[in-house]
Amino acid sequence: MNYDYIEVALFICVIVITILLIVSNRKDQKKSRSTDAIDTGIFCIKEPRFVKNLFCVGWGVASICLIGSFFSCIWNGFTLGNIITVLVFLCFELFNLYCLLRTKYWKISVNKEQILYRNLFGVTKEYNFKEILVKQKNNSAIVAYKDNKKIFSIGTELIEYADFLWWAVKYKVYVK
């Protein structure tokens, strides 16, 4: 049986899906960042768009490598080297899929005292500034705790880091 057509069709599908994922990230570009987050107390923290696009491309590359190594296994036989190659690319694929889902769904929305945290699986939890404690972690992130349990962290590379830190200091929940 000739697998060339199946492989080419799978490659084309992966490329089309990758392009569609990148295009779907463009809707974030149209929403401008609110500069009055400190005044109003209403803002949203998400992964930057370039990070989302990076993992979209990573997923596409991992998928193409996985498909190629799988068909190489079929054509050249299931040797130990071919199986290890497929498993390595499968791990790379799963890692990129995890990162892609995390960048798509992870979000923190702040509305004055109320904090809505949505995790990787889309589960939303509600917190209040008065019931959390915010600590600095190695000058690279701030971590929010509730009852000595980590609930989320915000990296210093995100633009909204300063807004969240300002509100944490205002509510006196920030500890250095």
C-alpha cells in the first residue's frame, strides 16, 4: 500500500491547522491594553500573543516530525531506533500541546477586589484580594497564596505584572 498520499495529506492538514491557530490569535491584537487599570482596577492578564504563536508553530513542527517518524517506522521497520524516535517526537508533541492549551486558556481577570483565575483546563475559580497573600519569588515572578497553598503566579515579563502588584500593595496583601 502506498502511504505517500496519506502522509502528504496529513502534512497539509497540520500546516492548515497551525495557520488557523495563528490566525485565531490575531483577535487578541485588536483588543488594546487598557492604560487606566490602576484607576479602574479592571484588567486581564493573559499570555502574550507571540508566545501563543510560538507554541502553535511548535505544535505544527512536532506534528510533522511525529508523522514523518511514524511513516519512517512503517517503511523501514519497527527497529529500536525508529521506535525511540517516534517516542521522542510524541513527547515533544505532547509538551507543545500542553503549552498550547495553557496559553489559550490561562487567564487572570481582576475587577477591583475580585480575582477570577482560569486554569489550563478552563476551570474558573474566584478569589478576593483580602483572602490571598502575594509574595515575590526571586525577582522573576509574584506568587499568590490562599491558606498557604499556591493558587497562581505572574511572571515579571507580563505587562500587567505591575498593575497586579500595585493592587496587591493597595490591599496590603503583598509581602516581600
